[in-house]
Amino acid sequence: LCPCSRSPASQLWLSVLAAAPTALGMEVMAPATINALNGSSVKLSCTFNSCYKVENKQFSLNWTYQECSNCSEELFLQFRMKIMNKQLDRFGNRVEFTGNPTKYDVSFTLKNVQLEDEGTYNCYVLNPPDRHRGHASISLKVLTKEPPKHDSTVAVIVGASVGGFLAVVILVLMVVKCVRRKKQQRLNTDDQKTEEEGKTDGEGNPDEGTK
């Protein structure tokens, strides 16, 4: 497991805030920063919310690595019908997909973390009929020694209470969003059927004056 310099309460806050629904795209959740000890294995967690069931034939996933903010992104893990590891020289065979798309989890584990693995990891998810691709990014920091431990029992209790309340709010917002989206789809379908029926009536009932 990777050590982290942030307190559990602050990590919980970051996770909850990252889970807040956005105006466009899918809701993709990932911790903003992960600290890993040099030589250890670390799980880069990325999950998503969708109103629709995941279908392998349509679902797509891209994991990219970015060494610096101005650097180009390098694709190293992809899902197109199945997981495809791009085997970048940077990572070799140290990347292992440990998620499950059908459970809305697209995480992966990076083994034997090296100092040069520091950078930004981008998680891109698309689950049709959702039309907008969701995105989340993780900043990986590699540590050479374990950070000191702090007693954060009170902070954890407070963070858990607030985080639980916000999680309920987010869940309610997701349900409302899904209901509205499916209702809109039904309305669009009904409008299309009405328009088609109108065209059929017009073609099948000529005016009396033309007889």
C-alpha cells in the first residue's frame, strides 16, 4: 500500500468534491493526488457514474500519462471490447488493470513505482448512450521515505460525517439527473412517433376536392 502525506479526512474531502456532478460529460471520480513510496505498488483509482448499463461493444476507456503540464499525453492503457496494454517503454509490464467496467470501476495498479513515474495520469471514460466523455486526472507523487504519522482520529470522524452527508446529496442528484435524461428521451421518441403518424395520415387521406 502506498503511504500518503494527506490526512484521511482531507483525502475524503477530495474524493467527495471530485464526485460532484458536472454540467457536461459523465461523472468520473479519482483522487486529485496520490503519494506512493518508491519501489512499492500503488492503485490509481478511477470510478464513474452512468445512467446506463455498461456494454462492452460500446464502452471505451483511455488511460494516458503526462510527464509535465505542457507535455503531450502518452496512451498506455485502453479498453476497446477488451483491455489493451500499450506497453510503453516507461512502464514495461508494470501496469495491471484491476478495475471492472461493469461495476463502473476502471482502476489500474502500477507495480514497482519509480521516481520517473511521477506525473499526471488521465482517465477518460465514454459509456454510450452518454454522448459526452468523462475525464478525471491524478497527480502521482513518488516518495523516497515514509512520511511521519499523525493522530487524526477526530479529523476522520468529522470528515466521515460530512462526507457521508455529501455522498447522500450526490446520490440524490444523480438519481434526479438519470430520471430527467430518460424522461427527455421518452419525450423525444413520442414526438418522433407523432410526427411520423401525421405524415402517414396526410398521405393516406387526400382532400375531397381533388377527387
